[in-house]
Amino acid sequence: MASGKEIRGKIASIKNTQKITKAMELVAASKMRRAKQRMEAALPYSEKIKRVIGHLTLAHPEYKHSYMTVRPVKRVGVVVVTSDRGLCGGLNSNLLRRLALRSKEWQLQGVQVTFSVLGNKGVSFFKSFGGKVVATKSGLGDKPHISDLIGSVKVMLTAYEQGEIDELWIMSNKFINTMTQQPIMHKVLPVAKEDVATAHGHWDYLYEPEAKEVLDALLTRYVESLVYTATVENIACEMSARMVAMKGATDNAGKFIKELQLAYNKARQAAITAEISEITAGAAAVSG
Amino acid sequence: MSATMQLDIVSAEGLIFSGKVDRFFALAANGEVGILPHHTQLISILKPGEVRVVAGDETSCFYVSGGVLEIQPDVATILADTAIRAKDLDEAAAKEAMDRAKEAMDNAKSDLDVTRAQTALAEAVAQMAILGRFRDQLSKQGLMH
């Protein structure tokens, strides 16, 4: 029979777990605030570069950059953004499940998929999932710097230029609110042409120095900016998902403690009752 | 009164300047350029250097470590770099990323980079399992409902 002491031990250990989860919840909450600030700080750049790219698709350049030409899709590249650490609910598994489904679809259509993986969780997923992984980067921390991402992006861009991939996609989590994060996938390359070009007439930029160099620099930055934005947003998602998961864990631990406390009280009471009945029985035997 | 144009200077990690200006100067690929409103469309790579902005009587200076300058007749955008760029540096970073991928995939052994948090989770899960069994045992004894 479970003794009172045994239950007390369990209560103490679960209280320790609860302390850990509570601390993690609080840490995640404050990190989430900072991650959201970083996410907002990255917004102006991505908006502006999108505006510039938007203008660019309206221009009628003599020089056609390969990032802006649509090719028949035989091979695609995906930049997968995941978190470095676990304990954030289903954040990574939801994303990776969506990704696995999508790459299966692609494979059924005879399209080959190449991956560039950011974050520990993605890296260890691909170890078991297989697939063609050409670049990885993990240990980005809470404050990723754009220079940390250049390498992984460059690998994909080179692959695109050399015709090893015909489309480039990003898969990451979208921050909807603290409770909700959604895995999304969007196409980065080729840059979509907007259909409003005619209204603005025929014009082209002056390029300094050469069109190719300028467009190379601009489009590389565009892709990097998209990957950076996705990474920063994913961190905000990670933190809020962890906060929610840890809150759940803390609440569950609380429930457990309550139940165990009840069991402990009952066990103690049962022991006391048994003891008293033994004493009365003993006393009755002596006096009788 | 002369016309003004909108100028936005942004870097990937934040907004640097945004407002109406009379003219500004920047160090483009082929030397310093001065831009007035209604300039023709231009895109240029920026060299590391100063961006001087004149708005009314005020002149302000910003340093950018390279980037891209885009000009439309009434709006100009400077996309400043935060990272130091050079072709060979980029190549090196790319190679590093590829090597990492190869390494990670080659020794597809169990994860060695298990963080402390994951250990804590495994412990918690084990505890929960034990507690579950414990609870069953208790309810069999009629101590718990």
C-alpha cells in the first residue's frame, strides 16, 4: 500500500517540476516580448524592399535577371525555418508534418525537393526523414543576425542560378497571436510579376554600375530579408508557443498536486482509523 | 518653395530615417550622387559611406556600410546593409553551411545536442508515467476516485 511518506515524496518531486515549468513560462513570456519587438523592427526593411521589388517588376528592363524568369518546375528548393530548442508544444512538429506532406505531393508530381534547414529541430528531423539537405544552420539564438543566414541562403541562390532548382520556397511559422501560430509556405523565387505594368508606361531604371550587378545585389538582399523576417517571426512563435505549453504544464502539475494531496490525506486518515480501532480492540480485549 | 520627396533609410534590423527631404547625397557605385526630387528612376549599389540628408535648414548625416539605393520620382529608398558584404565572404559562409549539412547528415546518429530542457522534459514525462501508475494503484485501493 502506498504509504503517506511515498505520496509526500511524489508531491515534492512534482512541485519541483512545477517550479521548472513556471520559470520557463516566465522566461518565455519576456523573451516573446523582445522577439516581437525584433519582428517589428524588421518590418520597415522588408516592406521597403518589397516596394522596390514591386517597382522593379513594373519596369521594363532590357536585362532579364534569372530570379525574375519563370521556368518549368522540375526541382524546388525549400528553406525550412525551425526552432533550436524543443518544449514549445507542437510548433515544430506541425510545421515539419506540413512540410513532409507537401514534399510528398511534389514527389508525386515528379518534382525533386532540396532543403536548406535552419534550427536544430529541423536538422534532427531531416536526419530521420532523409531528403536532400544542402545547407544547415543551427544555434541562431534569440537574436539572429542577418550575417548568420547569408551562407544558407547563398547555397540556395547558387543552386537557383545554376538551374539546380527552379523555384525557391520558405517554410516557417506565422505569428498570428500569442495563442496561435500557423505554419505557412510561400514562394520567393522567381519574383512574381504584378499584372498592373501597362498603366505606368514603358520605363526602365538607370543602373549603377551594371544592371546585372545591381539586380544581383538587390535580389540577394530581398531573399535574405525574407529569410531573416521568417526567422525572427519564427522565434516569436517559438517563445509564445513555449509560454503556452509551459503554462499548461504548470496547471497540470497543480492538478496533480491537488489530487495527490487528497490521496495523502485519505491515506493518513485511514492509517489513524486503523490504529484507533486496533487500540480500542486491544483495550476491549484487556478489559473483557 | 521647392518640392520635397519622401526618403526612407532602413536596415534589416530597424528603421533609420523616414521623412520628407529637399535633397540628399549618397555614395553610389560610381561616386557621390546628389538627388533632388523628380529624379529619374535609378537603382544603384551603395558603397560604405555617408548619407547626407537636407530637409529645410537642417542637414543630418547617417553612415551606411553599403546597401542599395532606389529612386522613384517622388520616393527614394536606401536599403542599408547591416552585414559586411564581400563576394568571397558570402562564398565562405555558403561553403560552411553546406559542410554543416553534410556533416549532420553523414553521422545520422542520435542527437547529441540535447539541451538541458529536453532532459527536464524526459524526467517530467517519466514522473508523470510513474504518477499515473501510482494513481491507478491508489484508486484500486479505494483511496482515490
